[in-house]
Amino acid sequence: MRIDIITVLPEMLEGFVNTSILARAQKKGLVEIHLHNLRDYTKDKHRRVDDYPFGGFAGMVMQCQPIDDCIAALRAERDYDEIIFTSPDGEQFCQPVANELSMKENIIILCGHYKGVDYRIREHLITRELSVGDYVLTGGEIAAAAIADAVVRLVPGVLSDEQSALSDSFQDNLLAAPVYTRPADYKGWRVPDVLLSGHEAKIKEWELQQSLERTRRLRPDLLGEGES
């Protein structure tokens, strides 16, 4: 899998994509992550990539030209399955979307900034718009990092224990069950006896019951029950 991230602040992402799981995935040759500074594609001598919006609205807007040229340069080298724009008014990014994207080969993520991008880019070049929540960030770099992290960890071979990803929250539209580790008794706080029993069937039953109970209590919307 290859992920190309277009941003005006590549320094915000350099440390993130070269650390922990993302770094190991790249070292294993399972994933490539490339950062592209949008200012390298502008024709403006001052390296500007934004301008005032028509209509007298507040804020600044990212221009078509540098984005179009950057995407065109990338598409000249390979085909892309998705060209994603991070936007607060996009489709909600969730685990099923992460699962879907993890099966793609090449993805571009365009980080929004300022007041957004010239809408013609969204109309003519973007194939999918994703939001990480109902709030506004200064830029799309944090959203791009979240998307890349959630997607890459699902690529086969990235995690040493692939079953771990399958038991994460939201994989079955349920929150994950509680987890514990040694010691079994800490200050009188005991691990549930069933987890120490070695009885696999009973442990699985407990895990499902806990997932259902936690989901019903904390996220009833995932069960279609609405807020309690």
C-alpha cells in the first residue's frame, strides 16, 4: 500500500509517519508513506498557495493550481484508488471505512487548511471526503495522521499479532471488552475469575457479554438503540 499526503505543513507529519507502527510498516516494505509540500507546486514566487475568497467571505482559500499540479504529478506515476480530502463536512471516518481503505493499493490524502480548498478541486479531483469528527481543526494534518494510522495497522503483516486488530472496538459494531494483565490481584483489585480459568468458551462468552454491556451503556447508537 502507498499513501501520499499533500500538506502545507509536512513538518507536522514527519515525526508521526516515521515512528512506531507506521515506521515499522514501512521498514517491512508493507507500506509507503510520502509527504508532499504543496508549496513546492505553486507558481507564486512567494510560494503562496492561498488567496482571498470571492464574495467577500472571511478567511483564506487554498488555490486550485498547486493542488491540481501536485495531484497531476502523482497520477502521472501511478493510478490511485482514492483521492481523499479531509474536511469537517465529509463522511464520518469510522472502523468500516478504515477496513475498506486498508484493502486499497494507492491513496492520496489532501489536508485541508485555512478556510478550505477552492470547491472546484472537490468537484473535479476528490473522490472521497472524510471527517474525523464534528469539530473544526486548524488544518487537516491531524485528520490525515488519524486516517493513515487506522488504515495502516490493518494491512496484513503490519501488526505482529493480527488477531489484535480484529478484536478492536468497532470491528463488530461493538466496543471492546475490558482487558487486564499481571498481577491478578493488585491492592485487592482482582481480575475477573473467568479470565484466570483457562476455559476458552467461557472467556469468549464473557468477552461478548462485556462488549454488549459496555456498548449499550456507552454507545447505544451502535446498537441502534439511540441515546439512553
